[in-house]
Amino acid sequence: MNKYSKIILTAAILVLVATGLAAWSITDTYFGNKQGGYEPRSFSMGAAGTFNDLRPFGIAANPANLTLLDQRLAFQGGALITRNEDNRHIPLYNSFDNYIDDAVYASNINFFDEYAIAGMGALQFGAFKMGLGIYRKPLLDFGGYYHEEIRNNRNTDNDGYPEKLAINKIENTGNLMQNAGVLSFGFDLSDCAQMNFGAELSLLQGKQEYSKTIRWSQWAIDTFADAVNNASKVLPNYELSSETELDGMQLKAGTAIRFNKRFGLAATYTPKATLDRTGSIKEHRDAYYNADAIDNTLAIDEDYILPAEIRLGILYQPQNIMRTWFNLDAEYVQWSQVSSHYEDQFNLYAGVEHWVENRFPLRLGFQAQNGYLREVETDGSVIAKRILTPMLTAGSSFQLTSFLTIDLGFGYSWREYEALDLFGDAYYNDRIYSGSATYALWPNSHITLINRGWENPDKVRENNISLNTGLTFTW
């Protein structure tokens, strides 16, 4: 491998580490999309479910919730469907160099779905209660798709479509599955007071496949061939791909205390988990002009870190004529355990459920989560930017029978941030591949095709619309 090839592969690998674990959003950082739980009731209340005494999937949020439940046997299945919209903008200026608006140059809408199941059983021995539970759900979702067309500006003055030069794609699939066992103990302190302790052991296994491609269009290939009239000069396609596997374990401990009919307090602690990440990265670029083809493979064998999390939650039930629940959670995530480029962050979750006529529950919630966008420069320097993602939620439920309940939760989240161009413009400079002083694919000779840096980044606006539904059986 020559020196130039090593530089190319190193830069590609650094970029892949930064964006290769994207999920839903292509520019999400190291962790993909974190799946907090598949309990639609808590989801519709802003995901505030550290204290949850009504649904079996509450054991995924806090293992102590198992003996907090007033059931001997319960099962719940859940589904989460998400629509992600990603719009990438660049600033638009008039002939006087005055800013007009942001112009959308790439827009992607994709749908993602995940499924999970949980079950629990508990026995009461006087004032003492013991329970066991299991669940299986995705902990991280690595699904993400991006499609972008590169066009010149020919024919735009005649209300025609400009020619398509290339198609860029990023495809990311896979998830990290969590198979968990839960043990919980409860103690009745009085008729209305209860103390619960729980522990969870999870086996984490997952697989992720990533592909980033640049494919020249047939029009570009034919036009370039006619212009250069030399069979040895071609437009090179490009592909960067990886296949990785994740394997490890995670622990969680929790407590839930009911002080009286009105007030409850809960807390969980999830210590740092270090998983094994193994696989390979492959890079291929066709030969062109006076440059050889690139075919490189690099093995991956590294640690993948899930940071420690501390979460506190309260439940308050005011003395209303119609029943009301208010849940509030605060979460502390130790991002600094992953990298010195990150700072620890707080997240907030809040929600309310109020029964209206005919015991119909109306649920509303809000959450604010902090994450990071990490960009790795070609020289290895890391730029980390904190991103705030708010979400508004709502939902309800209805009973099919005395032991079957359907819950529905809806969420809308959004965020806006700056990011580097996913595909640098310099790659589409056909003069590099022909050795000519003039363009073959671009009608305007005065344009300069160079990669944009942080002096001219993309402005990314995203939104997610989510549906969380679950069917609960209790006995």
C-alpha cells in the first residue's frame, strides 16, 4: 500500500468512526438511536417512567418496578414506528451578496420499525414480595439512509432539469439487541407505603452494516467518454463499507419507594458498559488517469463504550375527582467516560395522565435530550458539538377486556445543527480524471469544485414522528 493510499484509507476510517454508527439520522454520533423503552404509556408522558406501577414494560426503565406492579403475571408486546425527515441546507445569496434564505439541496424521508416483548411474574408472602421478569428489545438502532443527487446547472434557464452527474448513498442497517433478566424484591411498610429493590443483567448482541457509495450516472460516463476520447480515462466510482459485531453485558440497579397514595420516588443506576466491537472496513475506488485503484481492508477490534447513567423519577397523584398522574424524571449521562471531547449532560422528562369522561386517559408529555455530533477531520482532530433534541408526546389507551389493554403513544421531535458536507464537491471535478484544463460535465468553466469546511457548513434540520403502541395482558 503506497503512502497516498494509506492517507486516503486513514481519512475514510476516521470519517466512518464518526458517522458509521448513525441511526435514523445519518449524522448521529457514536451511539446510534438509543431506545429507552417500548412502554407506550410512559412514552406518551415524555418517557418519564422511572416510577411505573401500571405496565410490565416498566421493568425496562427500572427493575424495581416489577414488584411495584399490582399483578402476579403480565406480558406486554410493543412496536415503535418512526418517520425521520432530514433536510440539508446551504445559504442562498442574491447578486448583491445579500443573504436570502436557506436552500435545500438534499431531502430524505425514511421509515423505521422496531419490536419488543416483556413478561413478569411475582409472588406475595405476607409483607414480602418477590418477582422475576424478562424482556427483549433493541437498545440501539443503527438504521439510517441517505440519498443525494449531484447535478450541474445546465438547462435551468429553460425550465428544464439539469443533467444528473452522480448518485450518492449512505445505507446503515442493524441494531444492538438487549436480552435482559430482572429480579426484584418488595416490602410493604404499611397499607399505602412500599419499598422495592431490583437488579437487571442484560446480554447485548448486535450487528451493523454500513455502506457509503458514489456512482456516476450513465449520462456522465457517456459525456465524459465523448469529451476525452480516450478509453483509459474514466470516472471512478467509490465505496466505503464496514461490517461489525457488538457483544457484551450491562448491569442496572434500581429502587422504587411509594410513600403514600400521592407520592412515589424512584432511582436507577446503570454503570459504564464496555462491549467488544469487531469486524472490518473496506475501501474501493476505481483507477483513473494517472492514479491506481484503491482496494484496502482494515480489521476492527476495539472497545465500544456505553456511558454510565443515573436517573431519578417522582410520581405525584393529586387528590382530584378524576384520577391524575404526574411523572417527572431527570437523567445524568456521563459522556466523559466515552471521550474527553464530551461533557456530562442532563436530560429531562415530564408527563401527565388525566382521566376524563368514562375513564378515558389523556396523556401529554415533554422531554429534552442532549447528544453530540462528532466530526473527525482528515488530520485526526475531533470536533464535538452538543445537540439538544426536544420532543412533544401525547397518547391514550383503551381496554379490550378486563385483562387486555391497548396503549398508543405519539411523539414529535426536532433538532437543528451544523455539519460538514457528507460528500465533498472536489470528487466531482472531472478535470482530475481527464487531465484536461476544461470541464466535460459542468457547463460553467468559472466554477470551483472544492470541499466545503466549517467556514461553509451544511445546516441540517430534522424531525421525527413516532408511533409507539403496545398490547398488555395482566392477571
